[in-house]
Amino acid sequence: MVSLDPAAVRHIGKLARLRLTDEEVEKFAPELTSILQYIDKLSEVNTDNVEPTSQVTGLNNVFREDILRGEETSPDALLQTSPLPIIDHQIASPPAHG
């Protein structure tokens, strides 16, 4: 059976760009382990004669038609809407910490 140690939980947190405290790592280790064990259990179900389905409600997405309005916006005008600094004609975003 799968069991996550604190290092694995911290790695998952880093991949998700989360800063986890020691208390959170202790809390999430058994919760994430339980989820993985459930997924492992699902692999035991025989699905040989089950047709794939993406949804079961029969509902369809309804999309509106895109309408061009002829209003041109310049790249400079779009850049000026950013609250972040503009450097070399690009929006400068803060680095991800991990």
C-alpha cells in the first residue's frame, strides 16, 4: 500500500507552489495517503465491458457566437492595463518561491 512520508508531502506542496508548515505536513500526510489508497482500490474494479463516457447528464455546452466589433486595441494600450511593472515591453511577474 502507498504511504506518503513528510518529504513526499513537502515535494507535492512544492509542485503545487504551497508553503506547508510542519503541522500541515503532519495533517496532510495521512489524508493524501488515504486518497492514494482509495485510487489504488479503484484499480481493482473490473471495467472490461464498460463503455467510456465523458459525462452522464446528456447536457451540452452552449457557446455564443464570437462577434468582432472592429475596435482595435494596441499592444501598448493592453500593457498599460497591468498593475505589474512593464520591462522591455513585457509584464514582469514575481518569481515563484519554493
